[in-house]
Amino acid sequence: MTPEQKKRIDEMPYEDMLRMWRFAPVGDPAFQGDDGVYFRDVMTTKRNADPVGAVQASKNIGWEK
């Protein structure tokens, strides 16, 4: 994983991360290997830092593309 990839993930708003997580096709490279582990860890940290905001982000996104 490159520093640029980490920076992009670190700077991504939680809602964008959740949208990507929710609607990515199965096997999306963003969620494979070290990249996937890092993405998951950062997303979890952001969710835990603002649980109310995370619920609102989920409602904003919905389940339909």
C-alpha cells in the first residue's frame, strides 16, 4: 500500500467510505489484502468516533443505488 493510497483513505469522509463499502462489487480490489484491512480499520475508527453521525450517514445512503 502506497502513502498516497493511505492518504486517500484517511481523508475520505465516513459517508463516502460507507457508500463504497455498501455498493462495491464482490471482489473489489479496494477491499482486498492490506488495502482492505486498512480501509476497514480506518472506517471502523471513524464510525466509532461518531456513532450518531454514522447512523445518519447510513440513512443518507440508503440501500438502493
